[in-house]
Amino acid sequence: MGRVSAVIQDPYFQQPSWLSNIEYRETIYLSRFSTSEDAILFFTLVCGYNHVDVDREPAEVLNELITIDEVAISGGIAFEDKNSVILPGCCCGLEKWRDVLEAVICKKDVWLGHDPFPTLEYVNDLVRVWSDDYSGTMRKDLSEQELQKMFYIEYNRNDLINKLQAIETDLLDIYKHSLEKVLCMTDDNLNEMLFLKYCKWFNLKIN
């Protein structure tokens, strides 16, 4: 049974001095099981990728963040089975996660990044997530060796839709279970304003 996860990638930006210093990791999975270390790297990436100076007091950083209507953040959806992982390509963005869900619902193509170019293929009631551009639409220069290295992870389409819909819960959970605790030194009202803006950034629906 294939897994689907929200991930961020390459959070190699200056960490706020008022948070614990965390060892960098290339890929971080986001869910209710995310640790405070994951949350700090997530916050670091949101700030760094969107040019928010973290070398200030926490309230100043949050006040700037809540003025931003849209963010970009390296990452997206990771597809996995017991033997393989397909991570987002370059220039994919976690903020566009819902585009992947809508694409699978409508049986359409969707941008999953480049170099490699992960690609979706629809076969009856199945969805194959390819590790690269299997059709040669985006890459005309694939060598025989590169073609042989390609693989896909296969999902039942309805099951994949359900898994992608659950990404919303994962993104809400990392905020409430991890990020909110990391930012506990800031005012509750400011935190609530940031949460509402976070939901807007990542197109999350709250009751």
C-alpha cells in the first residue's frame, strides 16, 4: 500500500537565534507526528525562502509573516511504497499540494517539479506516479540508461484521492501539535493570526 506525505526540502537558511539550533536535514515529513525539530526547520524554511529576516525579536518576525498573502516553499508531495520513494522535483512547492489532489480527481497532468520530472499516468482505475518524464513530453534527451532507471509507484485512484485529501489534516496537525508549541514565546493573538494566514498560504479549510 503506497504512502503519500507532505514534505519540505532543503531548509538551509539561517535559523532564528531564539529557537533551538537544529541540525539541518534535506527532507522533512510533516504530520501530527512531526517533532519540534521538524517544526523549527519548517519555520526556518518559510522565513528564509520568503525573505523574512529572522535576526529580530519573535514578535517582529511573526508580524511580518502575517502581512504576506502568498508564500513559496520548497517541497510538495512524497510518494512511497515499501521499496521506493519519489520526492518532489526542483521548483515544486508545498503550497500547491491541492493542485495534485485536483489533478488526480480530474485525471489531469500536474507540475511535480523538474530534474527529475515526476509524472502521473492514468490507467483505468489506477494512477502511476513515475519517477521521471516517462512519456518524453518534458525531456527529449533521455538516454537509454535514464529510461531504464525510471520506475513508478502505483495507486488505486480512489485510494490516492483519499490519501491526498488527508494531507490537509497533516498540515493542520503540524501547526497545532508542533509549530504552535515552538512559537509559544509569542502572544496568543499573534499566534492565532499567524495560524489563519498559514491556512490561507496552504489552502487549508478550518471549521
